[in-house]
Amino acid sequence: MQMNLNKKVYLGFLAFIIIPLFVLGTVVYTVSQHLIEKKYGDLNEVTLQAIGRNIYYMFKEANYFSDFWMVKDGIQDIYRTMDEWKQGESAPSSYDLNTFDTLLRSSILTYSPVQSVVIYNKDGKSFSAGRTSGSQIQWPALIDSSAFKQIQSLNGVPLWIGPSEYKEFPTGNRDYYQARVVKDFWTMDDRGYLLLRFRFNELDQIFSSYGQGEEASKRYLLVNKTGLIFYDNKQALEGANVLQLLPGKLDLNKPNNSFQADFLGEKTLVSYYHLNLNQMGVQDWSVVSITSWKYVAGELETIMKWVAGITFICLFCALVYNLVFVRRIIQFILRIVSSMKRVERGDLTTRIEVSGSDETTALARGFNSLVVRVDDLLDEVKQQQDRKNKAELMLLQAQIKPHFLFNTLESINALAIQNQGRKVSQMVYRLGSLLRISIDGREEIPLRQELEHLKNYLEIQKYRFEDQFHFELDIPQELLDSTILKLTLQPLVENSIQHGFETASYMGFIRIYALDEGQRIGIYVEDNGVGMSGEKLAVFQYRLELSTPIQELRSVHEERRGLGIGNVADRIRIKYGKPFGLFLCSREVEGTTVKVVIPKQKGEGL
């Protein structure tokens, strides 16, 4: 399907201006976003590594302090004394309890992050001390907790438990727990369990030192492998789950990474770093950094937005220009093309509306003037052609009349010599009828009248060529009122008599019949004369189909043979056009058939 100019211009504008600019802007924006994300992500990773090292030293110091006091004689004596407490035999004395309390306060509780300590022996006996009064975890709750088996499996290595990580451990005030199995210093037998509660104010110092000047735009989270938030430097999300806040975005099972994501309704850059402190009892904890994208992109984001806005404004202006100005010119061109096509189809009344004062107005005026001039020229040519056709038609008819009169008078002369007055009278009567039709001013006559003319002619010829031929007319009644050029059939029959039966030694036969062919009528003239050779038939076909002007086909030296057939063919072609005319079929000895094809039409008043 051919595309019109309007669509081509729009598609070209879209393909070569809009799409490239849009793709360029999109690529630049995307590349800049990825570049910012990568550069700041790398910077964040360095920061998180530094934070991770500080956290590592914090837990390392806490583990070192716990390890140091766990093997001291005073702590070991507490476990041995607790083993001696038996139900119903002896109960801890006030002295022992005061001693234990003093010992713990002078040892483990000297480390400021430790808030409380609970000692359990293997039988479930416990003793606790702390900076403030508070409930301790009872032995049944401890052994039923999901963390207890993990504590036992570590076999003396401490297990760190974050706030709210296990429901059995009381939470609040950002409390962290260290739980471990205590071994006998000499025999390495299990003596019991130690549970320390820590409050690391140092975390605030660690994170604040890396977020100076960024408090409003940056958030640090300390989470476990399930996404539970232990620590939030803004304290708003502690106890929540970061995986639910970043659904489908954050995967803590993957290596350290940075990515863009919406966090709490704001576009941010999220980075996470795995602490890898499992050997210290910190099981799969990670630090997550969440930074506002506005802060990350800074002025570059503003510049990109301005560039994008200006680009879209330019594209909009270009589109408006294309719709208002270019489209007007294209529509004008399309109107001219449409008008030209109408003129091509022959509608010379086509005009283009003239408006405005630019070059398109001059073009419209020029087109209208050209069509008017072409219309005038065609009228002149048509008038000249009509005059020429009428002159040629009159010339052809004038050529038929002398030819016919010459042959008829020869026949009358022959009868007069034979003193056959009755036949001469009948021939003169029929000749008069023929002449009346010949001098009729009409070019076309009803087929009925043409057949009467033909019958008179055949009767005249039968007087001349007595007992040499006979004829048959077979024309449907419904075709008799159709019009035909006068003197069309008579020259064809004359040619059959003069040349078809000229050397024949048998009775000639001529059959004239007609067939209804829809919009056309086919009239056939058949004879059983001597026929024509292929070479002569080819000459006739050339004469009948040639479109050369008539006067160029005639010459003073042209033979009389076939003069009538050629004239009839020329007359039909001039009157009705190329689809109509004569068609010949002939074979030597077998005869000749001439088909006359004329349009099926009736004259006025018929």
C-alpha cells in the first residue's frame, strides 16, 4: 500500500527527530543514573567497610572481656558453689549471695556496656546481678527458646542475640545479649551458662561519625539475615523488617551491592554490607545504608531535569511547528495532487481555493489558470476533431455511393441490352429506394431500414447474377430497432458477390444474421465463395486494425478490391471507437465470414 506524503513527513519527523532525541535523552539520563549509582555505591561500600571494622572491634572487645572473666577463679567458684546447692538440703546463704554480687560487680559489671549478668548451672540454678533492677530470663524459658540449641552447639563460643530477635529475651533500650556455655578451666567440662545483656551506646558514635552533615538524607540499619532491624540511627524502624520495606528489591543472601529503590515513598540508593563476624558469634548480620537520591544526585539531578524539561519543550515546539506550518504545506500539496488526479480523469471543472498571500497562493492561481487553458485547448481540439471526423465520414460515404452506382448501372445496362424491360423497371425502382436512403441526411438509421436497403440491393444483384447465388436474412425482432451506420452491410455483401463468387462454378450462398452480445451487437455476413489466402487476409487485417489517418491509407493507385470493406471498418472505428469494427475470417475454397461489431443502442423516438 502506497503511503501518502502526510504520513511520510510525520513518520520521518517521528523517526529522525522525535525518537532519536527521546532515545538520546533516555540513554543520557539512564547512563548518568547508573554512573551516579555506581560511583556513590562504591563510596558507600568503603564507608560500610569502615563501619564494619568498628563494629568488629566493638564485639571483639566485648568477647575479649567476657572470655577474660569467664575463666577467672571467682566466676569458676560461683559455678562450683551453685552445684552444691541442692533442693531440700542447703540453700544459698546471704553471705554467698552478697559474695556473688560483689564479685560480679567488681568483675564483669566493670565493663560499661554490660547492663546485667545471669549465671546458670547445669541444673537450672541461677544467680543474676545488674546495674538496675529488672526481670531475668528464667531457666525454663531459656531452655525452651529456639536459641538454646544454637548456644549449646557453639560449645563455649558466644552467641550474640539482637533486640527482638528471640521473643524469650526481654527487649527494650536496644539491648543485645551474649549467651554462651561456660567450661571448667581445668577439666573443660561444662559448668553452666552465662547470659550477658549489653547496651552499646558506641553504635551511635560509630554511625554518627560517618553521617555528619547527612543526618537528614542518610539512614543506617543493622539487620540480621531475616531482615529484622536491630538498630536504626533514626530509631524509627527498630523492630521492623527491612525486607518488607523493600519488597522484591533487597536480597541479603547475595553479595554486597547497591541499587536504586523506593523506600518509605522516597527514591533512594540502597547499599548493604555483610559483617562476616560469625567466628565472633554474630550470626549473618549486615549493615544497610539508605541514602536519599536527591542527596546522591545533588545538583546533577536538577541539571538533568532542566535538560529534560527543555528538551521536551523543544520537541513540543517542533511538533506544533510540524502540525501548524508543515502540515499546512503538505495538505496544500495533497490538495494539488488530488486536483491533478481529478483533471487526469477528465474533470476540467476542478479548481483549488485561493487564500493567503504566499507562494502557495501563486501556485494555486497558476494551477487554476493552467486547467482553464487546458480546458479551452481541449474544446478547440475537440471541435477540430469533430469537423475532421465529419469531413472524413462524408468522404467515405461519397466513396461508397459512386462505387455502388457504378456496379448497379452496369447491371441495368446489361439487362437493357438483353431487352428485359420488366427487370430493368424493377431494378430502377429498387435503385431509387437505395438512393433515397443514401441521400438521407442521417448518419445512423434503424437496423430494420438498413436491412430493407440491403434486401433491395440483393434483389438488384440477383437480376444481374441470375442463378449464381441466393441469400438468407436471420435477424432477431428485438434487434431491429437498434441503430447502425447506414450503408454498413451493403458493401460487405457486395464484396462477397463481386469477389467471392467471381470465379466460383457452384451456387453461391450468403447468410446475414445477428446475435445479441449484451452491450454489443454482432452482425455476421457469411458466404461460401472462393475465400482468400493467408497473405491477402493478413493485408485485410492490417487495413482493418491500422489507426493511421484515412487519407494516408488511400492512393490513386489503390485497387478496387476490398475498397468497401476498408471504408466500412474506418467509418465504424471513427464513429464508435476502437472496441468496435470488423473482424474477418476466411479460408480458400471454403468461403469468408465478416463480423460487424456495433454498440447496442436505439435512436431517439424508436
